[in-house]
Amino acid sequence: MRRLLSVLLAMLLTCATLVVPGHALTGGEVTYDKYSLTVDGRRIVLQSAEFHYFRLPSPELWPDVFEKFRAAGFNAVSLYFSWAYHSPAPGVYDFTGVRDVDRLLRAARQAGLYVIARPGPYINAETTGGGFPAWLKTVPGRARSSEPGYQAAYREWLHRINPIIARHQVSEGGPVLLYNVENEYQVNTDAAYMQDLQDQARADGIDVPITTNDCCDAGSWSSTWASGPGAVQLPGVDDYPQSFECATPDVWGPWGEGLTEKLRDDIPVFAAEYQAGAIDLGNVGYDKCRELTGPAYMKYFYKNNLIQTGATMFSYYMGYGGTNWGWLAQPNDVYTSYDYGAAITEARQLTPKYDEFKRQGYFLESVAPLAKTDAIASPATSGTAALSTTARANPDTGTQFVLLRHTDRAATGTDGTTLDWAAPDGHYRLPAQVKGRDAHVLVAGYDLGGQRLAASTSELLTHAAIGGRDVAVLYGTAGSPGATVLRYASQPSVKVLEGAVRAAYSGGDLRLDYAHEGLARVLVTGGGRRPLLLLIGTDEEAGRFWRASTPTGPVLVRGTELVRSAAVNGDTVRLSADTVAAEVEVFAPPSVRRLRIGQDTARVAAQERDTSGEEEVRVTPTASGSLTGVTRAPAPVRLPELTGWRAHAEAPEAAPGFDDSRWTVADHTTTNSPHPPRTLPVLYADDYGYHYGNLWYRGHFTATGSETRVDLNAITGLRGDYLVWLNGRYLGSAAGGVQADSGDQATPPNPDPGPGHFDIPAGLLKAGKDNVISVLVANMGHNDDWIADDLRFKQPRGLVAASVGATPIAWKIQGTAGQDKVRGPLSTGGLYGERTGWHLPTYPDKSWKAPTALAPGVTWQRTTFRLDLPKGQDVPIGLRFSGDPSPAYRVLIFLNGWNVGQYGGDIGPQREFSLPAGLLDEHGNNTLALAVTAERPTAGPGPLSLFAYGNLRSTR
């Protein structure tokens, strides 16, 4: 019943200008024309952000991210579905626990979000194999093609995932609005393959429009097949104008203007993946990526795309990045964190980028005429050539939208102008100003509730009818001039409640002039219209507002950290919100006299009156007709120190007498890999069913006594290495090879990707007897298949060549032991401690000793700690390594058995690791286990500590 009530509430928490999934009836239809999507006969501007459930393996936190998307004005979420995440072996699929995509799609619906479903089969997303399961590397036939081996495999995947997606479509009362096939497929042109993907989807019950996303040379694929085999209904385009050079965040559009092409005349402009962050290719940290794609970039490029192209379908990559926990990452591009510099951080914290998404999202949500516009002549900019305008208008309402920006998109100065504007209601000359790398979307001829907005050089955040009057929020750059003109039948009464605003009435126009400073408040009454409260502020002030709908109408809230939902019940407004000690202001119907924060508003809708978790906020009325009060501070959090560490050395596999009789014999002489072996037998790990994490090899040979060197070659992916022992003596380490080619089909594969040459110390060999080479290889993950040529994706992992002179060697291999039913195949590898449970919280470690300096090889360290975080608060916890990462060692971090990250100088810049709730017991005992692999003697990692990313009173 509780879940049903939550769904019903989600149906009600909508804005009048948009249809949200909870409001879609069974039998709903998704259509489109050249302007926009239409759902059940109502046009929408699609505002979506990307979320990867597989990068947040805590289903209890999925609603938190979705609610934050919805609170920023997004009405959709884009979801990749990872084949590798669900299929550890051919014919084996898991959709339970952290892989429960039914639960995922229900959570999206309950949050009021549509879904763009993206099941691939190929997804890229900087995931291992680009989302392909590693076992696919051993299947004959080129991936991403119509070849039979691959076809049989991908059809099996689609027939598992498609029925799940189908039962959550809009036509079934669910949230799935669009279905995306493949991913950036213009690198290959197998029309039969693209057509078959769509045919399989339709056969499995997919009835929503099918789309795909073009990249790089946008339109090359879709325009070629616009109406032939393989063509999709709604092709979209990927745009990443800021590139991925996070080390130089001041760059400005090195990859172009970022204008999304209109691929066909009969469809809307669809920005299928528009840049909202970046991968950290330079290892400078994601804060720099967030700076590279920060609010200034968003203001300019997003608004430019909206007005220059008339786009009405947007999906931003990423909205929330998450974590490459376990062996999820594609090793050549990313490390543990996939924060991506997104608007919501890896630890679910909101950033200034979130505020900018909200400013733009609320505008798109509030102003319905944006869903249908044509290009028109734009106003002139008097007094300067530095600024220019572009304009569009709705052909039905006449509402105009004017983009004001610098003519030189890289300009950094501030310039003013007077707009000479032929608007629908009259000709106006209005002051405006634009700072460098900024842009404004201005509105004229708009029916703003019960008002008529003739023109304004302030931007419109949102407006709502509350308690018999209109409340509207306008904003602009701090210090810039602004003017707003409203139409009235007769002169109205104007009362400036706060701020400096000049009012003048003439010929039916009420003109207000001001500077954007703080938050001005103007009450307008009479003039033949219902009252209007106009709130005029800066960008920063606009970012403090939240809009939430209730069954009795919308409310506006100012000052909380987040508003998830609201309900008005009698004289009380209840907010499901996140707060700190701060002023809160609520604009609600006049009957409301009380404010309570902290209640799940679904329970209010169900008339369940348990208010024990609520905070009663003492409020007072204001001249603006609002209520103000001060929220309580969250209780302080004290985190335990990490002490009592115990340690134990492992790697018995390096000892010559180790029993490897149960290991897999590596004796293949052929392989399906397009990379032929350089020595026999074939030692490729995937050929023997070992796909993820660390691998052990043991090679037995009878020495002649004349051998002088062990020659090895291993491919690990970027950041990987391998360690070598001979008869128990450590010989050293080498860096593993990376991807097989440069990403260009014309470039031949590197024939020697990861060589290592190890001299044999005198007297170590036992002539005429069995000698043992032991090799520990770190498989960092699998290459993607971006250029669809198989050389990248099917590049082997593990040893690819091995010799000791001409002496024959008999090899055995060992990787992951069995299948972890809870965590799946990506969490653990083949370390001895992983195979015997040293990473699990239940392992008895009382006999272990205190940590000491580390010898080359693998050493485990474990400790436990207890948490009892304050209830009713959201306190994301992280693990911090002191000092700088060292290349002398690498650390696998296990929290309660989950591999939550990798740390080390050769891994990346990351020193802090998210410990998400769900994996972390916030009210109980937790176990940390570290598997430290040292390449040389070292003291190992320095002291570790827990820290809080934030602390909020929350209804998460």
C-alpha cells in the first residue's frame, strides 16, 4: 500500500505544463513531429540526465538521485543497461538485488521521471568491454555486426532485457518514453544489424519510438539510412564541445559550437548526449572536470543550443556519475571514481552546476510555448557590435524567445546594450548586459499565468498560481540592469516590498526598471488582472528557489538545501526536504499557517498522521504573503578512528611447493581472438573463463641449467602490472600492455604491448628438476569496441607470451573462484585472499598480526568499525588515504566484502573513496579489508580515516 501511495503522489507532483510518467494513463501514446515529442496529446520539452544504476550498487539510494533530478526540473532520466553487469556467462542472467531493473524503473516512475532506455547491446560508457560481457570475446564473429556468433549472443541479451523494459513503457502506465538501440554506431554501417536490433525490440513488445545517438560526424549514418533498412525513427546527436582536457578548464569549445544538428525535417532536434561533465584523461581530478564544464559553459552552450537550433529534446551526460567499483571500469579512460565532474557528485552532493541545471530546467518546465518554435527575425543590439541576438517564436501563441550573447563566443568582457525589440505586444527598447562566456534567454509575448509578460531582459525561472495570485521569479547577473514590461487594461497599483525598483505606466504597459541585486519584491494589484508577486533576483538567488506541486496546487520554497516533494494539509504545508540551520521561506496558499519538514509526503496523502520524524518550524508571515522560519541544524557526526588493523601476507602461489593440481591447465593451441598468440600454449585469460581482476599463472619447466632469462609479455589495460617469481624468488615487475591499437583502423596493432625481461640469478635454477615460474597479473578490465573492429574489444588479457629460452613450459592458470551471488562477477578477482574469503566481513582474522613493512607481493590488512549515524540525516561517508599515492604499491579496498575501489600512484590521483549507504551499514558494524600488492619493499599506505562528505537533515 505504501508503494502504491507513493506512485499516486508522484502522479500529483507535476507541473501543469508537463506530463510526467505517473500521470500517463494505460494506453498512452508517444508521438512526434518536427517540433517536439507529444505524450497523450501534450507537447513536452524533454529534459533528461544520464544515470548508471550499475555505478551505484545501492538500490536504496536510487530514489535519492532520481528525486534530485526531478527537483532540478528534469522530467526524464537516461539509463544504460549493461549486458556485462547482468551476464557472467553465456545463458546466465541475473536481475536480482543490485541488478533489479524492475525496481530501478519503478523508482524512476515514482520520482516522476520518464526514461530513455538504452540497452545497447553496446553502450561504451567507459565500462569494461563497453558493456559487452567478457565471455563475448570468445564467441566467433565480429561484435557489433550481423555475423552469426555475435547475433545469437546479442539476441539472447535483448530477449532478456527487452521484456522488462516493455512492461514499463508509457503505454503500460510506466515511465519508458524512448528506446535507444546501439550507441554511436556511425563507425560501422551494418544496416542489417541495426534493423535486427529494432525488429527484436518490436517483437519483444517495445512500442515507443526507437532512437539512436550519432557521434562525431553527426548525421553521417542517419542521413544515409534516413528511410532505408536500419534507420531509426528518432536519431539524435552527441555533442561534447568542451572535449575532455580537464587540465585546462579555461578552454572554450575546442570541439566546436555544440549546436545539435536537425537530422531530418520530420523530427525534433534531439541532443541525445550533450556534455555535462568529462572523464579525467589527464588524472588531474574531477573538480577540474567540473570546472571545465561548469555553470558558465552550461549557460552559454545549453542556451545557445536551445535557441539556435530549436532543440526540444535534451539528454545530458552525466547527471550523476557514480563509482567504477570492482572491475567495472574500461581501464584506458577512467579510474575508480566516475564522478565525471557532474552536477551531482559521486557522493550525491549538489554543486553550482546543479543550480544552473535547475535555473534552466524550471524555465523549460514552466514555459509551454518552448515546445514548438520557429526561427524569426531577432531584436537589434544598439550601442555595441560585441553582442548579438537570435530569436524563435511559437507559431500558435506568438511568444518570442531571444538569445542574447557575445558575437565572439570566447569573449570574456562584459558588454551592455539596448535591445530594440519588436515584441508581440509592442516595440520596446530595454537595457541588457552580458558578461563574458554567458548567455541569456529572454521572453516576450507570454501569458504568465493570469498576467501578460510583454517583454523582459531578466530571465524567467518559474511562475505559479498560488492562493489566488501569480508568483513569478525573474533573475539576472548580479549588478546588471534589467527591465520588465507587463500589460494591463488600466493602471495597476505597484508596491515595492523590498529592493530598488522603479515603476512607470503608459499606454497599457507597466514598466519596471532595476538592477539585479539581492532579491527585490514587487506586488502588483489591480489593472484588470489578479495580483502578481514579482520576485527579481540574481542568478544565485534564483538558485535558492524550489518548486513543488501538491494536489491543491504548487508551492515555492526558498532556502532549503533540497525539496523533494510537498503536501498541503489543512493549515499546514509539509515538505520532504533536506536542510541545515538556515532561513526557509515558503510561498503557499493563505490558509497555510504552519510548516513541517521531514515527513514523507506520501504518508500525508494516505492520511497517515505519524509525525514523529517531522520538524515543526516556527514561522512568521511576511509582507510578501509568505512564511519564514529557521530550520534546525543537523546533529553533529563523530566518526570512529580506524584502528586495530591486523595483517597477513598471502601469495602462497609464488612458493615452488604450492599445490596447483586443481588449477586450470592452459593448453590451448588455437584462439578465437583476432590477435594470434606469439608463443604457445595460448595463455589468454578469457579463453579459460577468467575474465575479471587479478590472475595467477604457474609455469612448470625442467631446466637445463643454461637458461638465463625469463621473457614475458602481458596485456593488462592501462594502469595494470604483473609480478614475477621463480622458484619462490621475486624477480621483479613490469607494466602491462594497453589497448591493441590507437583507435584508428589504419594503425596496426602494437606487436609488443607489455614486455618484461627478468634475469635469472645464478644458482636459482634446479637443473634437471621441476622449476616454477609464478606470475601475478592485474587485469584492469577490457577495452571498449568504439570503432567496431574487434581488435580493441577482443584484445586478450593476461599473459600473451612466455619463454625461458627454448625450454618447454607447462602452464596453469587461476582466477576468480566461483560466482559471488550478491556482488556479481565484477567485484572480485583471483587473489588467494579473494578466493578464500579474506575480504568478507565474516572471515576470522583474530590470529593475524599488526601491520609491518611490506615485502613484494600481496599483503592483506583488515579492521572493523561501528557506525551509528543520526537517524533522519543524510551523511555520506568516505575513506581517505593520507599522503600521496605511491607507485610502489596498489590497494584493493573492500567494504563489507564489496570491492569499492583501487588506490595507488599508478592507478590515478584519487585519495578519497565513497562508501555508499547500503554497502555501508550506517547503524552497525563494518569491515574494511585492504589487499595491498607491493612491487618493491615499502611501508605501504599511510593512515586511513573516515570522513563525511556532508551532513543534512534529510528525508532520503
